[in-house]
Amino acid sequence: ACGDGYTNFAAGEQCDPGGSTDTASCNMAVAADTARCQTSRCGDGYPNLKAGETCDDGNTSNTDDCLNTCVPNTCGDGFVDVTGANVEACDDGNSVAGDGCTGCVVDPGYTCAGTAPSVCHTTCGDGIVAGNEACDLGSAHNSDTLTASGCSTSCAVNAGWTCTSAAGVSSCHTTCGDGILAGTEVCDLGANNGKPGVGCDATCHAVNGFTCTGNVCVASSCGDGVVAGTEQCDLGSGANGN
């Protein structure tokens, strides 16, 4: 009989230390007779505490409540529980907050993939500034074109723009006076903006009487009624010459 201290291999016993108490290597206290006098192993469905097992669900999966090492699946162990009672959205193997996976929940602005462990990265184009993103206006507004958007498709600030973020939301505006033509700026002559005779005012718009193309501003033609550039007078095309 199982428990008599004699291992009868012909009777299906794999071990028999005697008695009805588990040992680190032999299951003896298990209720089912067919499971007694069997070598303890993780994955046999019986949690042998003497063997250091605190759970044993009878499989080797690491995506349920019990790992293949027969310890419970816990948040921060690097294994995502996807089928058990304590389902996790991610598990990056640490308890650091704000790194993409916090408390086994995906942080806003991040995408996490993988189950052993999860690898998380920011989602540029979702409209949420996260991680090392400098800005994020959303997929419909992020653009590498300086005249279209202050935030690039890689979530970096485009030249000629300034972006600020609060509560994960970006706001971008052109930087008039930096010499870079961006956004709705008509001209940008840098530190010369607003000076007499240059044709570009301090708000990066052409001064009346000037025409600006790119960062080049020239006085409109004589006869338009506006004194600009080197003109000393301009009474308009019908009055000049008197």
C-alpha cells in the first residue's frame, strides 16, 4: 500500500517515504489515491508545499494565475496574466510608474506588446504627449511640413515653432523673429523684424507698401500711393509728377 515505506514500482508507485505527509520529492497528502506516491513536479496539478509550490494548475503556461514555476502570477514579475482571474493588460517586470505600464495597466499615450515581459513605447500620433515625445497633435495634425504643423510625425518640434504641453496635450505656435518662415508667417527677417524699411513687422506680416516672398521683402512699385523702401514720396499713379 502507498505509505508503507516501500516503493512498489509494479503497482505504479514512483516514491514511498512512508506515512501520509508530503516530502519535497513525493506527493503523499494528495486526496486522490492515484496521485499519492508520485514524484512531485511542478505542473502535476498538486501544490506540494514541501517542494516550495504555492500553486499548481497542472500546466506550464505563464499567462494564467499560476506560473510554470508553481508560484502565483503577480504584477511586476514580467509575465502577463491573460487568461486567469487577475487579467493584466501588461507586465514589464518592474514597479516603475509612468514607463508605459503602471500597475499592469497601459499608461495613456503608450502601446505595450508581448507577454514575457511587455515592451512599451509611446504612440506618436495619438494626441497624447508621453515618454520622450516633445509634442503630439494627433495623427491628423502632426506633419513634417513647417507651414502645416509645429509637431512632426516623429513627435519632435518642427523648426520655427514652439510647442508646450500641459496634462499631455500639446499646443504649438510659430516663433516669429527666429528667421524661419513657418506656419502662417508671411515673412521672418529675424532680429530685423519691425525695423524701418525692412518690410516685415514684429508679427511676421508684410508692412503696408511691401511685398514679401519667403524671407525677401521689397517695396511695392512707385505709384501705389504708399511710401515704402527708398521712396521719398508716393501720391499714387494719378498724382505723381505734379
